[in-house]
Amino acid sequence: MATRKRLSPEESRLAALEAARSLLIETGPQSVTLKAVSSRIGRTHANLLHHFGSAAGLQKALAGHLAEAVCATIADAVRASRAGLGHPREVVDLAFDAFDKEGAGALASWMILTGNEDALTPIVETIHELVDEIAPEEAVHGGSPTQVHEETLALVLMAMGDALIGSALSRSLGLPETAARDRAERMLVRSLEAVATKP
């Protein structure tokens, strides 16, 4: 009989979050349950209750986990773009993919619909931390911290909306599926150009 590898509490929690992330992407937010995740990682339901307290707790932790991973990548892309090593489109695609392909948009909507709105707090706080981290760097390059906040708000709202109804709305309006991403890219390019031409 095979024995299960003993994991540290942090390893066990991370394994559960990665399994929850996979379930989210594969079958949607409604499948992110303690039972489904425990079955996927070969742990007991009680083990996950210990880590997360409830399915709502698991979803909140997953939201934070997704936000941290995505924001770290976006921060790197923003810095590369500012240094001339990347392009604003990379930042846009990362944000849009987080809400679409990575399932953050569906998860956020599911949590709102099921009355678990406080589970959005980790996403909001992590994005806020990212903006607070980037804003002083923007000031050094001649940008405005307020502008960074406004652009982040616009980018996140566009990415969230696109994840939920972007394809259907674009088709209805006779626009390419990338229309929202293209618009977000133009917004960031104009911002960079405005900073570059400041006296």
C-alpha cells in the first residue's frame, strides 16, 4: 500500500491552491469546492477545513493566490516596458489573461453572486499594493501617481468586463475580439508618450 508524502502545512496549503486554480480554469468557479480540491490532491476534507475553514475561505485564498501571482508578473512587465525592454501590450495581455484564461473574472463574479463579496478583498488589496509599489517609480520617470491609479482602474475594469462579455459584445458590434485589449494598449501607449514628452 502506497503511503502519502507528508507535506508541511504551507506545502499542503499551496498544493490545495494550485489544485483549486486548475479546477477553476478547467471547469469554472462552481467546481472550486473543498470536496473537489481534497479529492484532487489526495487529502481529507478535514485537512482543507483546517487550512481554509470553508469553501468561501478556499475561494478567498484562491483569489489572493491568483492576484499575487498575476500582480508580480505585471509589475515585472511594467518595469520592462518603462525600461524600453518590453511593450505595453504585454502588460495588457497579462491583465486580460488573468481575468479570462486564468479565471479571475469568473471567480470574482461567482463570489459576488454567491454573496461572498468580501472574498474580493485580496484581489483589490493586492492590486492596490502593486499600484503603490509602481507609483513612486512612475514619479521618477515623470509620471503621476494619480495617473497610475486611474490607468490601473481602467485596465482592471476593462479586463474584467472583457472576460465576462467581451467576445459576445465585440461580435455584436462588428469589432475584432481583441478590440478591448487594443483600446487598453492605446491608453497605455498614450500615457507613456505623454510622460516622454514632458519638459
